[in-house]
Amino acid sequence: MLAKVAADLPDGGDFLFEPKWDGFRAIVFHDADGVRIQSRDAKPLDRYFPDLHAAFANALPLGCALDGEIVVATPSGLDFDALQQRVHPAASRVARLAAEQPAAFVAFDILYLGGASCMPRPQAERRLLLEALLAGAEPPLRLTPLTIDLGLARRWLRDFEGAGLDGVMVKPAEAPYQPGKRAMLKVKHVRTADCVVAGFRWHKSTVDGGPAAVGSLLLGLYDGAGVLQHVGMTASFGMAMRRALAAELAALRSRALAGHPWACWASDTNDDARRMPGARSRWSSGKDASWEPLRIERVCEVRYDHLQGDRFRHGTTFMRWRLDKSPAECTYEQLEITPPYEIARVFRA
């Protein structure tokens, strides 16, 4: 079951409010064939989380399926980078990381119990079943906090971001579990930033031989040492806008690589692949990640939710060009600093 974005928490209606965790969404099954951990798009995750696999086998009864989020929780908050490192082909590395930074599973819904489907039951009733099932559970199996108090949910939205959480989920108390449907709401933090447009990627239609169209703009911010860091991308364009951008940015492609701060990333010998805007990852599934540099002249304003380390955690939304801003003004200093919040306090909520 999925969620659609809402601008604010609803102040009327019968809703359950939960923190929005920032990890890997997963369904956990325990049946006669054993334990299976499955991603939202049905990919197996068991090999990457052997520590959780063993915990589920011991803690969950047969005929059970839970919906939740896999996270890596540190004393200072959630660590998404550490979570991503688990997705590695070497079993020895996965085992080492599991020992050094164990994962946790935060359960927030129950789909099957005793071999019978719970999905037709109301959300509030499923929550009671989940609480009963996990009453004696111990880490790494966790139960997400829940409240029906709108005021408390607003405080969670304000405070929990400091522990690395994404926002607040809003679930209609009487709704059944509806796979594939956006039957919930998610309220996330929204901010804006002025960023350097330092390059772009072609749209898939262009790669396949169609008219020139921009797929995404590559964004940069200057750090305290004056180095332009790649912080993410924006791709929120319709096709007409994508083609207009290809024409608009064409002049900035001329001699763009000469003196470009990311020029070394155009070389196959670059050692800093983690920071490359065109770097392939284990999540790219073979997609073309090549990029085109632009002269450092353009600035755009984007809307974003939060940072993960020194980069935007998710894709951003393009708002407008800032022709009144110089690239040198696009620094990390403009970004809002989130007060830290202990993850243990979130689990105790």
C-alpha cells in the first residue's frame, strides 16, 4: 500500500498518525518455506540482511506477513548510507557490516496472521493485532510509534527529522490494506534552495533516437572550501519543458568542460566514483547514467525535503530559474540546520 503527498496534517477525520521512516520498505513473510524478506518491487532482500533473517525466524509465528521499513539506527539517528552499503554482492562484506552496524525492522502493518489475510480488516484493527503480536518483541524487531493526537503528530513532524526520519504518515482508521493504491497520506518537510546547474542528463527518448530532451538537471552547492559539490538532481518536467530546456541550455554546452569543477569525473580513471553525477550504482539496473557538463552560469531554485549527509536525500522539484543569483551565492550556508534528536527517543514515543 502506497501514500500520496499532503501539504499538512489533516485536522479532521478519524486518522492514525505514525512517523515516516527513511529506509528500505519491505514485506516479511514467515511460512512453511521459511522466512522471506521482499522489497516493494518484489526483489529478495534476505542475502543483504542475514541478521534480520535470523531474528524473524525466531520471533515471528508461521503464517505471518508484516509490512515495515528496514533501517540502520545509530545513537545520532538513522544512517541511510550505511543501509545502502548492505546491498553488496560480497557475502563477507555483508556479514561484516551486519556485525558492525546491525539493521532493524520497524513494523507498521500486518498482512497475514495464522495463515489468514488481515488485509480486509480496518487499519485500527490491524494495528491492535500488530501490537499483540509484537508485545514481547525485542530489537532488531521494532513496532513503530502511533498516536491519534494531532498535536503530538505535529511535534513528531517537527522533532523527529533531527533523528533522520522523513515526516509523518496519515492512515485512515477504517481503511483496509489496499496493495498498489495510494490509500495513505504522507506529510514531509518542504524547503527550497538555490543551486548551480552544472550539467544534465538526456531523457530516455533522446537516448533512443528521439528529439533532444533533457532528462534531469544536475545540481551543485559550494562548500566552505569553495568546492562545488554534486548534491542531487531535479527532473520534474513535462515533455514540452524537457525539449525547451535542451534548446535553452545548448549554448552552455560549448566549451563547458574546460575549467569545469567536475571535469575529472568525465574521465574513466576518476577514483571518486561515489561523488560522480554520472556514477552507476547497484540501484541503476544498467540505466545510462552519463551526463553532459554545462558552463557554471545558471542557477535554479528547487524544492527539497531533507539532506542525507551533504546531498539531497530524494529528487528535488524544479521551481524557477534564478537569473538574479550568481552561482557563487549557491552555498550550503543557505540550508536550514535541523536540530539533532536521539533515535532512542523516537522508539520510546
